Amino acid sequence: MHLKYESTLREPLVDGEKNYHQVTEDIISPIEGKPGKLWYVGFFISVALLLWGVFSVTWEVYYGTGVWNLNKTIGWGWDITNFVWWVGIGHAGTLISAILLLFRQGWRTGVNRAAEAMTIFAVMCAGQFPIFHMGRVWMAFFVLPYPNTRGPLWVNFNSPLLWDVFAISTYFTVSLLFWYSGLLPDFATVRDRAKTKLRKLLYGVASFGWTGSAKHWQRHEALSLVLAGLSTPLVLSVHTIVSFDFATSVIPGWHTTIFPPYFVAGAIFSGFAMVQTLLIIVRKVLSLEDYITMGHMEAMNKVIVLTGSVVGCAYLTELFMAWYAAVPYEFATFYKYRAAGPLGWSYWIMMTCNVITPQVFWFRKMRRNIVVTFVMSIIVNIGMWFERFVIICTSLYRDYLPSSWSYYRPSWPEVGFYMGTFGLFFTCFFLFAKYFPVIAVAEIKFVLKTTGESFKRDNMEKLEPLSDEQFAHDHAHHHDDHGHAGHAVAHAAHN
Amino acid sequence: MAVKNFVVASFDDEAVLFPAVKKVRTAGYKIHDVYTPFPVHGLDHAMGLRETSLHTAGFIYGVCGTTTALSCMSWIFNSDWPLNIGGKPHFPLPAFIPITFELTVLFAAVGMVMTFCYLCNLMPGVKKHIFHPRQTDDLFVMVIEVTAKTNAEEVKALLAQAGGLEINEQRAEAGWWYGRFDQDDEATLYKNAETATVNA
């Protein structure tokens, strides 16, 4: 339900004296101006990285996967590490847009648009790795189940790798639809205030002819709610299925039932860190501090300390089980070759970055410090990258046959491929930040009168004219019957 | 698709809009539509709009997804090309669950979005008449259809009394057409409509 008043103890989600028009002005005007110098610098660095990635991948496709430092022992290296890392990052966007919508967390409105964009771009990056890992990438379409002339040769529906194909493509499609349906009204806002012909044309096409009709809004609300309801189990399923790639195997260190929740928590953890990294820059560059407030940052830091601790518990549980299960191979993997051994350093980077450092967020002062938040967001993403590296490589490099034991460091095409996905991600994100409303304008207007700073203050200044019973009757029951502002008037008319 | 006459009034606050909607409806006029920059909760009820059935459509699409996934996979594994994969059964239901779930979600989401676009006439290249350029910014725009029986002046007076701003009359296409928002094509559109009416 929508509250008429919100407690003053809750800090406002929109700072400053705003009215509806000011909200439009603040969020849309960066689209209409020329981008700054920093934008061009950032954009061209991203494009350069992207081109370097294209070169590295072309090299790999031409000479074959042999140019990567993978071998018989270590069949999965940086490529799958990066795949899992990018998919994980995507999860925060859906969590913010879907799960927090269902939990009625008002603060999501300031950050959901950018977080969803991040999801889509991260999943695009993630998808590249398994595709090029196939080696003969021109046969990638073999993963699609369709009646073919090769037998018909069907895919193996029992295989978690195939489940991945379905999970990632569904996740990408649904996130894209959810994101774009939310963008339609905002594109219409850009279109209707556009001064140049080109902008009117392009945003006119992008807005699909949205007008803001009451009936359309009613359907739009229904659509958003159902898509949120669908995305919630979807996002949990995606990383669960990614974890099945490992958990259904018989490799010590992978063959464990804790993986699905552990992977999902880690995904949310790293995703929120990436949202923080991006939004701290975006709010500064586009002067959106009134909309992405310290309150938003703090809320996300709370999620980070929670999920970081969940991940920490998972690490300890794994160690305990490796000892308690009394399986010598499992024990060796964890105690001899993960926490110690030639790749042991990666394990301790993971532990430090993911479990120890995020504990600073127990302190309110730290949660509300921009510099600490920014540095922590980078540390967490380094830590989470190492988590995937540790899971994949330290389980593989010491296998059952000591003669196959090996060490692993990436070759330049592997590093180049990873850098290239950064290029892809940031190229997309820079374009998004310039040409798209980075904050959901309509959604901010929707919550403005309950959570805007000036409205909260004004609401507290006047006395409530209704009796307690009447107020409860009006605002606790017929919550769908009237607007979120001016209920008293609306309701008087209603009665 | 029809070109009609409308009385248009803007409101700058939901608190003024709601009683105005009520007033216009009690006076017996038919509200063509109210355009708002964001979803105003309860406006659909105030206007007497029917609840949307989009959720039901979504459920049906989801069930289609479930059925498609399960029937296709079991047909392939049991009848089209039964293959022995590590001695596993030909109908391994637990292993089918992930794909079944994904397809359920995919069908429901894609189906609902397409239905939404179809019902609301939303598509790239679709153009509609914009009654007020600020209806997607900060104004709530109420549009009342003027028929042969309507006294437009009376409607205007009523709206002014209810707090409406910038009250005017517009002749506009009520539906949609293919067009570009950077081109002012409405004049020719209405001219053609008139010629068509005369010829008929």
C-alpha cells in the first residue's frame, strides 16, 4: 500500500525542493546537453579496450583455443572464471528491480534503472566466454535444440551446461524486456520536450508511441508487477544453474550441495559492489546527488555486509565439511592445495577481500563514506573474481593423478579477452549514461510526494484533519482506491 | 481510427484531478482518457475502468511454456531419438526441471510484453496525438469527447470550475497511425479523413 505520510525517521529518498517538473529537468537535461570531456575520454578508452578484446578473440578463433594456457588438467581457466564473475554481477540489477519491488523497498526507485542496465550489459559480457570457449565457435548453434539434418542430433537435456544456455538466454531476454518496458514512459518524456527534430524522431521511435493514458498505466503496472514476480525466482535460478555446472561434477571442491545458495549470495554481493562503483561515478558526473543519496549508498552497503558474511559462512562451512566428511581427496583440495600450495595466494586474496574487509560496513560512519564505499566496491569485485578463480583453478590444478599436476597462468589472449569485455561493458554503459534516462523518472515522480524531502517536511507541519478511525479506514483498507497524494480530497469525493 | 472533437483540460495536482474526474462523471460526460506522467493509483477506479486481465494472460503463457518444455524434451528423449546417456532414464524429470522453469518464465514474460504492446498499440513507428506536451512531464491531462449531443461550452465551464487549466478544444485522431514524431503530419491526416467522410 502507499502511505499518506511516511515517518520522519526514514530519511527522504529525494533531497531538496522538487516538483514534478524539476524531477524531469534534473534527470532528462543531461541527455539534451553535450557530453563533457570526461565522458569522451572514458568512452574512447572503453572503445579501445573493446577493440583490443575483438583482436584477442579473433586471434583465438584463428589459431584455436590452444593459444589460451588451458591444458588437459586445467580445462577451465580465466574464461569460465570471467563468465561466472560477469553473470554474478548482473544479479544485483534484477535483485534491485524485482525482489526489492516485491518487498516494497522504496529506495530502489533511485537506482533500479542503472542497475538493470548493468545487468543487461554484464550478461552480454558473460555470454561471450562460454561461446568462445567452445573453440569452433562457428558451430555454436549446435547448442540449440531444433530438428536438424544431423540425425536429428539433439542436445543433452540432462546436462547443466545446456541448462545454462536456457538460463542465461532467458535471463537476458526477461531483463531486457523488464528494463525496456520501464523505459517507454521515460522515452516519451524525452520525446515530448525535445527541441531538435532528430531527438524527436529517435525518442519517438524508442518510446513506441507512449502517451501516458490511464488504461495504459494500469496495464503497465500489472506488467511490471508480474515481470518482477517472474524475475525473482528467475534470478535465483540462474546462478543456481551456473553453480550446477560445478556441483553436478565429481571434482573435489566442486561436488557440494552448498553451491546454489553460496553462488547466489556471492552474485548479489559482487553485483551490489559493481552498482556502487558505477553509481558513485554517475551521481557525481550527472549531478544526481539528490536522487542517489547517501541513504541509497548506505542501504546497498548493508546488503554488501550481509551477503559478504553469508559468503564467509559458506567458506567456513566448506572447510568444515572437507574435514568432517573424512574424504582424503576433498581434504587435500581444501587444506593442501587451496589454503596452501602454489595457488594458495589466490585463496587468501579471496578471504581478505570478501570476508574481512567488508566488515567495516558494520559502522554507520563507514557505510556513509563515499571514498570508503568506492574503494570497498572495487575490493569486493576483486575478491569475488578470485572466489571464482579459486573454485575453478585450485580444484583442477591438483587432480587425481600427480603426473598431471600443473600450474596455471593466463596467456595474453585470455587477458585480452577479459579486458575486451570491460570495453564492451563500459562502452554500453557510457552510451546508456548519455542517451538514456539513468533514473526512472516516472517512478521518482510516483514516490515524490511521500518520500521527497520538502513534501515530508510540509506533511509534518500540518495536523491531520481526519479522526484516527477515519484515517485508518481510508488508508489501511481501500489502499488501491485512490492516489498516493491528496487522498483526503479524493476520498471525500469517493464517498 | 476516427477523427473526433475533444475538450482538453490540464491539472497540475492529483488532489485536484480526482474530484474533477468525479465531477465530470457525475455530470454524465464520458471521459475519453486522462494522460498522466506517472501511474496515479486509483485513477483507473475513479474513471470506472475495468481491471486489466494481463495477469491472466501471463499465467496462460506460462502454462504454455511449461507444457512446451516438458512435452518437447520427453518426445525427443523417448520417441524421436532415444539415446542412452550414461544409463540414465529416458524421462529424467528432475533433470528436466531447470529448462522447464526457464521456458515457463520466458514464455510468460515475452507473451505478456507482446500482449501489452498489442493492447496499448505500442510499436516503433506508431504515432498518437499528444494533447499536451507536458502530459509526460508534470501535467495531468483530462480529455472529454465532444459528440453531437455535447455542449462543449458547458463542459469547459465545468472543467474550469473543477480547477482545470489551459482548457481548449482539439480536433484529433483518437487512435494511432504510422508516423514520425518529428513531422507535423496531423493536418494532412485530418484533411484526408474529412475528404474520406465527404466521399462516403
